[in-house]
Amino acid sequence: MQIEIQGTRLGYTVEGQGPPVVLIHGFPLNHRMWQPQVAALRDRFTVITPDLRGFGASGPPAEQTTMDTYADDVLRLLDALGYRRVILGGLSMGGYVVFRILARDAARVGALVLADTRAEPDSEEGRQRRYATIARIQAEGAEGFLSDFIGTLVGPTTKAQRPDVLAAVREIVGGPPPQSLAAALGAMATRPDSRPLLASVDSPAVVLVGEEDTLTPPSAAEAIAAGLRRSRMVTIPAAAHLANLEAPEQFNRALREFLTAEAGSAS
């Protein structure tokens, strides 16, 4: 589905019935990365999966895209769909968007799902790597970068035992435009430090992380869980940065257990 909001085309899906759960995708994917979770939750929950600007069925990125740009889009989409208070989740870059939504309107978040993400900003070295990647994409196009980067999203166990998952990730990613990748990389490079925000969050949270994740490692998840007032942390074995796709049964079990316990807080 698509909706036009203040001149911006946003793609999204809504499936199921029950308390609303919003899941925000990571970079450089789109809403389709959440298909195993939608299938596991739609009997009990209304699952909303938006495409961030530049990805999936959404329109092109803004000229000056920030994490707040993405956060505003998600909030406007929820307004248009009539959802005032939701369970809010995100993986990787989707987690960064979740933090900005919390900073802007925490009252709308009844419970939190934070997967394979981090609260701290990029280091100076990390920012420079992102800017170098933007320069590479602008000079060479997106194909070479995507071929290299997608391989870092799944872990050694997945590559050795479940190569079909890596093939599925490549298919989901597809070919986002170079400007969409550059805009997202720039937004991640300039995102603020979310660590000071954590102590003010009163919503219950589950923090999930793949034990083999090297992009946002378990230590980053531990720091988020320690900073939040009401959190539980779940480590997913034999999975890396895309734990929801690499080990969907374990991921879904932990997710559904948490959501079932906390669904009332989103109403």
C-alpha cells in the first residue's frame, strides 16, 4: 500500500488484528525483511511495516535527510492510519529511527522492540567510513557496494548452514537507488547520541541481538538494556545482524512472548 503525506509517497503494509505493532526496517532493506515476523504475529496483532524514504515502495529521500526525517514520516503515517499509541520496533537503522521517535513523542510508544542496533553515535572514524562509502556510491554506482555490504549482514553460521538466507536478503534488498543509499548513510553518520535518552524511557522494552553480530555487537545491546529502566535482553544464537531472518523461530518466540505480555501498554 501507498499513501501521500505532505507531498511524500510512503509505502507500508498493515496485516492482522489486535494491538498495533510497528516494525521499522534496517539499511539497506525495506519492509519485506519483516515477513517472518508478520506471519508470526498477525493472528494476535496488527503489524504495520513502513518503507523509509528511498526504500521499497516509498518516494525518494529528502534533499537533507536525517533520522528525524524518517521519524517524522513514521509519525505522520501513524496519524494518517489513526494509530495514536503503538508498540514500536526497529532493527539496526530502524532502531535509530525508533530513538528519534522517542525523542519527539515518547507518549506514543507503549512498548519497545530494539533489535541489532546501538544507542551511541558513530565515532569519527565511523563517520568517515560512511562518507567514503557515499563517495564510492556516487562514483561507481550502488552495485559494488551492495554486493560487498550485504555479505556483512549475516553471520558465519548462516553462510555455512543456511546459504538460502543470504540469497533471500539479496533479493529483498534489490536495487535501491544510489541517492537513497547515500541519504541513509548520511543520516546515520549525523545521528545524535541516544544514550542520554534511555534513562527517560518508561516503556517496557525487549532488546534482541544475534550473538554473531559484528556491526552492532551484543555489547551494544547490553549497553541499551542497561540504560533503559524496564528492559530484558535476548541473545539469538547462531545469528548475526539480521537475527530476525537468520534465526526467525528463536527471534519470533522471544518477540511474541514479550509482545503478548506487554500488549496492554500500547492501548
